[in-house]
Amino acid sequence: MAEDPAGTLPARARRALWSRLGGEGLTVSLAVHLLLVLLAAFWVVATVSVVKKRDPDTFATGAGGGSAGNRNTNDRHKTRPSNIKSVTKSPTRITSRSTANPLAVAALPVAPMSPISGGMLSGSGSKGFGGGAGGGIGSGVGLGRGGRNFVSLFGARGFTNGLAGEFWDIKRAKDKRPLITLRPGVGGYGYTDDEIADYFRAIRNVIVAKGDATSALSKYFRADAVLSANGIFQPTMDAAEAPKAFGVEKDVAPVLWLGVYRARIRAPFADQFRFVGGCDNVMVVIVNGKVVLDGSLKHMPGSSARHYYASEWKQKTPPIPAMPAGPPTNNFKFVYGDWIRMDSISDTEITILLGESGGKYGAFLAIDYKSANWHRKGGALPPGGFLPVFLVGKPDSELRELMTKAGEPARFRPFLDGPVFTSVRRGTRP
């Protein structure tokens, strides 16, 4: 073996050891990782800088394409919707009907209609969205009018200042199960004597319950809509107009239905008042739990006529001698109710029942008071010669125009400038 005078063997040994330990590979690996770390740091810094420059109030509209390009994609609005769910909620369907054709429209979400208590429907303002019915009176006069604030002779949808009206179908249970199957029967309307007796028995249940229709009619079908009516002036029309007004014309045949209007009211001044009116077929006025007027038409057909009287009430007060016997817009005579003391500080509970057995329907409810000029000797009657319409809340110009047009075919103008009662609280609905 030759000698190594230059001392190179230890160096070779050291290089062999470094190589054996992977020194060259480790160096390359460290260099590559260092480079990757530098690149990643540069990318993060650049990205954060861009994010900081963006407007925090910018949100995408979803628009794309077109000449606007990115400007459409990122429209900037400084105000965000506070509740996205409320914007995207499924709209409530309401129906407005003009004098020509029905028009279904999608409305903004409507507040629940129950309970209607504690002044939930109190206040004044717009008539809201109407459930008014189309159709005609006489010379083609419609029962409702279109426009933003649609109203009906049966009332308006929305929170206004009148009587809260509900609609019940006495032919069906609340689960829509039929209680009366319409077929050839009394007067061709599709029911029997016994079935119409059941109808009037349901009305008497409300009377026994002192006007609490919610409990007395709990087993029957009730429409979802609640209307607000300032007064009852409904010239003779087809009985189908009531289901239309409450939006249930597709589900409810226009016979044996019942409308219930309720409120807690105060008179505009202290006096003795009485209700005067009538209906084809059913009108019963209950005040503080007591029947004070039954203006129902009582010439029903059939052998069970004794069953066709909703109450045992009889007229006890005399009519006004110079007053017409009945309104020219309807086929019934006025019935005069009992005198009631009312004032502006005491609450009076009132329930008005309106119903129809089929065919034509019409109702008119007026108000009389002892201090009125027409009760004095030589005193003049109200303008037009008829008692003022009983009003709860002052009707706006839209409703006044509708009522006036409804009376035009008979050349009758309802007196709408008499006493206006105030609604303190509407009837309750669970």
C-alpha cells in the first residue's frame, strides 16, 4: 500500500462521510423550501393588500354580461336589506276584482289577522287591499273599484277603523267537510227544510252566546280574510258577491252563508239611539249581548216556516211618520230597533249578523237618535229623505264614491254625513 505524503486521506474520508449523510441533497432541499416560503409570503401580502382596498359595503347584484361587464356584477349600494328572509318570503295571494274581470295579484306579506283585539285594527288611513266583488247593480254598477286602495261594499282588506267582518259557511265544518250536501230542495237552492232550519239554529246560537260568534260558530268553516266595513249599505245583488268579497267564491256556494261584523264602539255624543234597517234575508243587531233589532226578511218558503225566524225579537218602537217605508235599493221595509243609551265615554259592544239563504241579497243599516231634527215638530228629514247610514269610522272618498254609485240605479243617494261612531276595539278572533 503506497504512502500519502500530502495528507489527502482524511479529506476524502470527510467528504465520503458528508455524502453518506446526504449533505448535497439536504442543501438542495433547504434551498427549494426557502424559495417556496418566500413565494408564499409574497402571495399572502399581495392578496391582503387587494382585500383592504375593496369597499366593505359592496355586494354583487347577480347581473352579468352585457356592455357593463364587471360594473354590473358589483353594483355598490351603501344600504343592505335588514332581513333577507322578509324579502324572499313567499308572497301572500290576494284577489282584487274590478267591474270587468277578476285580477289576481301577488301582494307584500300581510300581518296575521288574529287575534283582532286590543285595537289591533284601530286607526284610520288607507282602506288597504280590498276583497271587493265584481258584478253589477242595476245599470252595470260594480260592487268594488280597482286601484291601489281597493274597497268593497262588504268592507276592505287591511287595518282600518270600522267594523271587523268575518265570513262563515254554515254548510261545511271547519275542516271543510260538508254538513249540507246541496241538491234539489227548498226554492231550488239545493237544501231541505230541515237543513235551512239548521242554518237558523246556528244563528240563534250566536244570539244565545250574546254575540260571541267565535264560540257559537266554532264548528263551521270560516274564511281567512277579515274585512273592515265603515257601514252596511249593500243594495240588492246576487248572493254570490259575499263569498267573492271574502275571497272564497271557489270554495263556498252562495247559499246559507253568514257574515258577522263586530266592534266595540263609542257614540259621537250622548243620546238615545236606535238602529233602523233590514236585510234579504238575515239581519240581527246585538248590543251588549241583547238583540235590539231583527230586520230579517220573514217570508221564507216551506212547511217549516216557524224555523225561519232567527230570533223572537219584535219591534216595539214606532216608525218615523214621514220616513219612507223602505229603501228603493232593496226589496224589504225598514224595521225600527229598540232605543239604546250611548255616549262618547262608555263602550258599547255590537255584533251585526248578515245572512242569505240563496238568490238575491241586500242589506241596509241606518241610525236614528232622539235629538235629531226630524223628531221635532216641523223638523226636516235628512238630505235625501232617509236616515243616515250607521257609520263606524268616517268613510274615505273612495268608499263614499262607491256607495253613491251603488245607489244611482235606483236614484238613491245614501246619507253619509250623519253621526260617526268610533271603534274602540274590534271583535276577538283566536
